[in-house]
Amino acid sequence: MLIVIPLMFMGASGWMKNSSHHVAGIAGGMILLIGTALICVLLLVSIQTLARDFLVPIMALENLDFADGWNRLIGLIRVEPGRYVSICC
């Protein structure tokens, strides 16, 4: 969806036929697309790390299912969010 929707917009507005006249718009769109993709990857990696490092142990130790485990983890993060942020050197 991140690629198809902008390409459909570019095709509908005529940017693909006269691409030499729309270099700045195409470059801006590519920068926006890459930035959006990086944000999505960062979000997915963060969710995966939280699930692997915190959710699974909570589910195992407290005998909770998936939804209750996430609710418990989010409750713990809200109390002290700084404890769940790691600083990479």
C-alpha cells in the first residue's frame, strides 16, 4: 500500500508521462515514502522487542492470555515508561 497508492496518484495526475517536469515532486514523494517505511519498520521492531522481552515472561509467570498480557504490559509501561527504553551506545 505504501508503494501502490503513491504510484496511482502519480499516474492519475500525469507525473509518469512527463516525469522530467516533475523531478522535485517525485523526489519529495520518494523521501516521504522512505521516511514512512522507516517509521513503520521502527514501530514493528519496537513491538516485537516488547513482546519478546516483556510480554512472553508476563504471560508465562502470571498465566495470562495474549490480550491480558498486553494490557498488563501497557499498564506497567504507563507507570514507569523510562524503565522500558534502552539506550544503545
